[in-house]
Amino acid sequence: MRVLTAAELDAMTPAEREAAYQASIIRDLADVPEQYQHVIDEQRRLVLEREARARQAS
């Protein structure tokens, strides 16, 4: 994903800025760059641990 500079953002119309913002949102975990996969893995681990504790408590 390309990073926009402040100058590029300033040169855009509000609609172009909104489109650029919307395009930057990752909506599917499969699209997360590999360098951040460890963050997803850690969050999954935490959720599984929380769910296991909740099952044990009930």
C-alpha cells in the first residue's frame, strides 16, 4: 500500500481524500500484510484463551 504525503493529500479534493481513506482500510484479514501476521496470531490466541476461561467458569 502506497503512503500518501501531506502535499498529495492537500492537493486532493475532499472526495479524493475520502476515496483514498476508504481504499486504505483492510476489511479482510487475508489481506493483512505478512509483516503484521504476528499481530493477528496473537489476537486469535488471546480470544481463544478468553473463550476457554469463560467455558471453565460456566
